[in-house]
Amino acid sequence: MNRIIREDVLAMGERCPVMKELRGSTLLVTGATGFVGSFLIHALLADAAGSSSHTKIYAIVRNARAAAKRFGEYIENGYLTLLEQNVTEPVGLDRGVDYVLHCASNAGPREYLADPVGTILTNCIGTNNILSYAEKHGVKRVLYLSTIEIYGVQQSGGLISEDRQGTLNCASVRSCYPLSKQLAENLCVAYVEQKALPVVIGRLSYLYGPGMKPDDSKVVAEFARKTAAGEDLVLKSEGLQRRSYCYISDAAAGLLTVLVRGDVGQAYNIASEKNVTTIAGLAEAFVNCRPERQLRVRYDMPVGEEMKRFSPIRDAVLDNGRLRALGWESFVPLEEGVGRMVTSLEET
């Protein structure tokens, strides 16, 4: 865990009161080496160590050796046990837990375009395996991580509440991700209605911060890498789309708040009102965090096959009122967040 992530984890512990309610719990986390899953594990176990709580996490990973390098300290002290498997297989844990955090999914455009079938199966069959395990063992709560992309293309402007619906093109291979996430959400509420399984849903806005994989294909990760390397930022559109972003520590706190305090069967937007900007504005924020480098934002419009990677969604600004009503608030503004993200890369 690098310095910036450690600072963010400690700050989150002070700002997220529900973490106290999770101390001493057992949790199953899928997608444990991903951006969100790994941060949640670091935050929960750092809090457990600091409070001498007997929290225990079982983490589903596809590569145990790589995961051991990331979480070695927690494995050695008994806080964390790795389960090497794919979520498309039945859960290989023969005991129950208190909480399940289902974070596993292909979440980058390059990844789900390279493997659209695998993306759909992970989101649908993988989610069914997790829900089936949770039902069998009578867990207290399941948190399913969904995405802003399920809202599709909106026909009207304004903030997007959890009840808004948009359109998605089912004939586009890029829709493999949002459509399968929609179906997985519906599977969650079906388990709630038919099997009385206590599931809550967190719909993530566009997240950023330290800990994103070096090859992450999201635009915010590319901007951070370019800024850290002292290179100009290249936009593949005019960048006028307004989006909701959220710094990773604020998002993780929001997810845990939904896990503990959310109403069963409800979805909650995980977004910060302090991080709304256009894509061009996001690029400018990165450039401005290192003014001494005199970096520029340049434009290079995509053509042909390259177009398939880009989202058709224009404006996507989420209403976070339902989440704030649970007592959550965001702390990290965009300017601070992008600076911390770049510093983390520079120190790696």
C-alpha cells in the first residue's frame, strides 16, 4: 500500500462512522484485487487493525499469487484469506459470513470489448452464484456494485435519480457491460422479492484515485498516467459531456454506508456533488495540478474501429440525495483528488 492510499484509508476511517458497526464481522469480497474491492479491503482491515477488532475477510481472486503480493500483511496476521476462483464458478467457501460485497466485473472498455461474452457471464452467472451462496448461508446483507452506465442515454437533462431510465442499444457489443449490469440488478431484486434475501445496490459514478491498475483503459486513468509522465493529454471527443465523478475513498465510504444503512432492494447513486465536470474539464484539472510542466490538452477525434470503445452516453450527472439521506457526505473535491492520484503514480 503506497503512501497516498494509506493516507486515504486512514482518512476514510475517520470520516465513515458505519465502519465501527462492521468491526468484528466476517465478510466475503469478490473482485478483491480490483480498484474498488482492494480499497475496501484495505480500509476495512486497516480499521480492524487500528481498533484491535477481529474482522475477517474472505477474498475471491483469480490470481492468488498476485493478490498475496498486494495483501501480504493482512494474510500473515490472519485478517484475510484468499479464495482463488472465477465468480462464474460456485463459491468455494463452505462457511457463512455476515456480509457479502460483490465487486467483481470487467469494468474497463478495453476489457469488455475484448471479452463481451465473459463480461456478460461474469455479471449474470457470477452474480447468481454470489446470491445463491448468500441465500444458502443466511448472510445479514449483500451489497451489489452496479454502475452509472445502466442509465444509458437520457432523453432529458437534469440530475439522474435512481428512478430514471434511459435507452441502451442491445445491438451494440459495447452494451454488453451496462445491459448485463442491469440484468444483474434485476436478479438482485428478484432474490429480494422471491427469497427474502437482504440485498442493496450501489450505482457507482465514474471513480478515480490511487490504486487504479497501470493498464486501466478508463479515460481518467489515462489522464493521470499522462500527467505523471509529463505528457500532453489527448481527448478523443470535444469533451463536452458532463459527468459525475467520485474519489475512491468517498465512494468506498458511500458503499459501506449503503451496506449498513440502505433499504433492502433499493439502489443508491454513489456520486459526489464536488466532482461534476465535463471530460474536457477533467483533463484541464489534471493539467492544472502540475502547472510547472506546462502540459496541454489536445484533441484527436476517433475514427473507424476506435469509435467502438467510446460511450454513447452524453451527460450523466447523478442525484446523490438518497445516499446523503443515509448520513453520507463527500470530502474530496476534484482538484485535490486528481492531484493525489497523480502523486500516487509519481511515487510508485
